[in-house]
Amino acid sequence: TLLIGAQSESIAEKMIDAGASSATVIVNDYESLINSRLNLSKDSKVSVKMMDFENTDFADESFDLVYAQASISLTNRNKIVKEIKRILKKDSVLCVGEITALSKQYPQFVKDIFESSDILPLYHNDCAKYYEEIKFTLLYEEDLTSSLKSYYENTANQLKQTIETLSDQEKSYYKKLLNKISHESNAYLRLGADRYIGFKMLILKLS
């Protein structure tokens, strides 16, 4: 199994516990690599590597399952999905979570949120269509938009707790990131972004 994106370590370990012969997590920056490795025990069977999602080091048809939750909803999604198709075995499974746009038209402050994270959202009702047009078969689909509220509430609480533990120097160093997290959480919870941002999970088979 391959898991794409940071903070996938616990899922990878659950896959090992469920019988997967191997589980590899790939992240696309050094800080995520270090954090992921710190989150794993020394005897963990999960491997963590740093790679470009659209250009991995894996051989063709390497994986039975690729898992990517909110990690490939990016402006280079097409290239990433093309790479996923290359490394998936025929008739194997992609489990993907897509950050979506609930409306085809959305205000500038929502557009700014997407752009700041390099996200190119699919229209919520067209997620399955996108994958079906590139030779995936839809096995299961679920709207998980309702989970975003608790996600952003938890993010806001964790941000508050984190800021309290940081030194002035650390706050200065991480100022841009802290402001970004704060702005996005506030926009979703208080400014109405919840009317425009969705999340959908799909389980697909490579035809």
C-alpha cells in the first residue's frame, strides 16, 4: 500500500495491523518527512520517503492500494493521478479524498484560501465523473463535508494551544504559517466559507 501526504502515519500502521504486507508513506517536503518519522515508533514497519507526488521512484504496477486524503487536490492533480495510474496494479484500488467546491462560483476570499494552499478543487458533484473519464471505476462514494467543521474546530484549538507554547522567536519564524491556519479556520467557521468548501471520499478501481 502507498499513502500519499503528510499525517498518514497512523492510517499506514492500521493497514499493517489489518494485514498489509507493507505500507509506504510519501511526503513532498523535508519538514513533513521529519515529522512523519517522529510520529512513528522505532520498530514501525511503515516506511516514510520524500518524493514529488507526480514523479515517484516506484516501478510500474507496484501497489495494490493507493490512499490519498486531501493530499492531491492540487493544481497538478492531473499529473499526480497519471503517476498513480502508473504505479497501481491493474484492477487495484485508489481511495481518495477530494477537497471540493460546493458551488461553481465562489467569492474571492474562498478563492484566496484555495490558492494559498495550491488547491484546484473539483466541483463537488463531478468528482466521480473526473475519475471515470480517466479509466477508473467508482466502487463507493461518500460526502464527508460535514466532517470539515470538526476538523477546523480542532485545528483552531490546536493552534491556540501551540501559540501558547511558542517563544517570541518561534512565533516570528512561523508567523506566515500561523496566520494562514488562523485565517483559513476563521473563514470556514465564521465567515461563511463552509457554504463553498466541501469534501468527498471515493473508492475507485483502476480499469
